[in-house]
Amino acid sequence: MLNNKIRSLINLGTEGAYWDFKQEWHSNNTDLLHDIICMANNLEDCDAYIIIGVTDSGVVCGVPETNRRSSKI
């Protein structure tokens, strides 16, 4: 279900109020924290997504193996 949601957001080809595309992983934690806070304060008051490996225009570019992060905390 989450996969379908993310795919539908990417297919829109643009960023929105509660989703943001990032071409690559953040180079520092300050930028990452800033994006997380922005998404947490979205005006839609819904779950928000930072989608890594997608250009600002919605083109999937992937993430190089050296920059991959585990989704486990």
C-alpha cells in the first residue's frame, strides 16, 4: 500500500505540500532535519514523505550503492 502511494506521488511529476523529492541522500544532518521539520509541519496535516532517488521533476534516478541507507532505525 505504501509502495502504491509513493509511486502515485512520483507519477505526479512534481513535489507537493506533503512530499518532497531528493536526488540524493542529504550531505549533512542539518539539511535532513530541516526537511523533516518542514514535512512534519505540512498544511495538509497528513503523513509526509521525503522520497530519495527522484529529481525535482519526478524522474527516478536511483541512489548509488555507496549512498544507500537502511530504513531500519
